[in-house]
Amino acid sequence: MADPQAALLTQVRNIQSKTGRALADLHAEIAASGLLKHGERRSMLMERYGLGYGDANTVVALLGKTEAGLEGATPVAPAPAGDPLAEIYTGAKASLRPLHEKVMAVVAGFGPFEQAPKKAYVSLRRRKQFATVGPATLELIEIGLNDKALPLHPRLKALPAGSMCTHRVRLGTPAEIDAELSGWLRAAYDAAG
């Protein structure tokens, strides 16, 4: 008969490899999200990290429980201190950093704003948050936009009420940083003015 604890340990290790985050970091991110329902938390992990239903469900189910027996499930090495982007774009996600920097170059052309690095993304703020930028999966970055007036568009996904942003767009190539995306970023920037 298979050992359930060993299977759980293997699953947690695989989740950490997929996300590039330790289990404790994922739990901290869930807590910081303000989401209270199990399904909302699971959906956030599925959207943000591209986890499957079962993996995201396991992370949420382990929230608040002792991690005894999971000591071996911390293969994620800490990133070098000092550079917040190095902490966000570490390991397999390091290749996404140039894409992040190209998005930031577009936003820098709009005028002054504040960058508030978080564990998994960077919050962009004026009077209020207008956007977030960070890795969504190992191959895509996600830009969260805060502007209820954005038009319906196939590239834009409207997010549920109560989310950190009103819309999101994911991209994986520099060609996707086009005039259309720049316009949405600019509209969110202006709305936060």
C-alpha cells in the first residue's frame, strides 16, 4: 500500500517546482489576498501559477495546518537579497524578467508612479494601485489592470468583483507589448491619478 504522507510530500515538492515558491510563501500569498472562500483561493492559485485543480486544492487544504512531515518539501532556494525582481523572477521564471522590464519601460513613459514589490509581483501605484506585473506561469507574465472602463476585448479577462484588479492580460512575447496594451496601461494609469 502506498504511503499517503510520501505521496503528499512528492505532490508538494512538485507544486513548489512548478511555481518556484515554497509552500509557506504560497500560504502567505493566500493570506495576503484577503480571499476567504476555499474555492476563491484555489482559483487564485490556478490563475496566478497555472496550477491544476488538485495541486491548487492541496495548497489551500494545507493552509493553517502544521507542516510536520513536509520538512523535505522546501527545495526552493532563496533568491539573492536586495533586488526585488531577482526574488520574483528566480529559477525557471528568470527568462521572463526581460519581458517584465519592457512592460515597465512602457509604463515609465506615462509619468511618475510608485513600484511596490510583493512576493510574486510588483504593484504599480499612483493615488491607488493601477496595475500589477508578475509571472503568471513559467512562460507568461500577467498584467493586472485596475480600470472598470476598459472595453471588452478577447485579450482582456475581466476579473470577479473583489479581486486586486478589474482585468488581466497575459503575455509571453515582446510583440504582445503593443499599442493596444499600452493604451490599456495608460487608461489604468490615468484612472489612478
